[in-house]
Amino acid sequence: MFVIALPLACFVAISIWRWVALIGVLLLVLMVELLNTGLEKLSDHVTSDPHPAIGRIKDMGSAAVGLSLLLAVGVWLLALAERFGLM
């Protein structure tokens, strides 16, 4: 995804700050995903048995990834709309 988005961001962004925002939100998604993966691996290491509290913690990590993806989609859609004169 990042390999495709980097050159695409150069085309979509109409200023350096918009390029930074487009790439920045993608890096944010990757960082949140790495943290979520670490959280899940640690939870699995602590106990492999189903535990309600650990299940909620894993759900919260997944929700954080989902929210970061929503932010990334929003920023990219706004940048695309601005680039093609829809705003």
C-alpha cells in the first residue's frame, strides 16, 4: 500500500504540506497497526485461554486501527477532491 501511495501522493498533493499529510496518515496507520500487533502478541503470550478482559483489550486495539484507517481515508478523499476541483 505504501509503495503505491508514495508516488500517488506526489501527484495528488498540490503543496508540500498536503504531501506530508498524505504520507503522514499512512505512517500513522502503520504505527497503530504495529502497536496493535504487539498488543495481541503480548496478550497471547500471557495466556492462550479465552479471557473477557483480554478480548476487550484486543478489540480496543483493533478499533484504534480502524479509526486510524478512517482518518487516512478522510485525508486522502479531501486531498483528491481538492486536486480535482470538487471543493
